[in-house]
Amino acid sequence: MIRVHRLNGEEFILNPNHIELIESRPDTVITLTNEHKYVVAEPVDEVLAMIRAYFRSLFSRDVE
């Protein structure tokens, strides 16, 4: 899961497995596979980095 913030600062969690599209217009808009859209404060590159880290953690041999 990734932790993102609405423009008003409210934090929420998204499952990256359900992300279909990430756009910058100029705010970052994340569209899920069920067509729900979320505008987040994080820039696209930061969201992508969080997604990469999430998937990396799934396949890591380190158990926390």
C-alpha cells in the first residue's frame, strides 16, 4: 500500500495494484481500475517512487 495526501493534507492509503493511470494536469490525478479518481498532493515522480518501493518490498527477502 502507498500513503498519499489529498490537497487539503488529509492522508489516505491506496493499493497500487488498482492504479490504472497517473496524470499530471497540473495536480497529480490517480485513476483506479474501477474508474475512481483521486487528486493527490504528491508529484507523479514521488508516487512512482512509492509504487516501486512497495513492489520491491513484496519481493524482498528481508522479513520485518
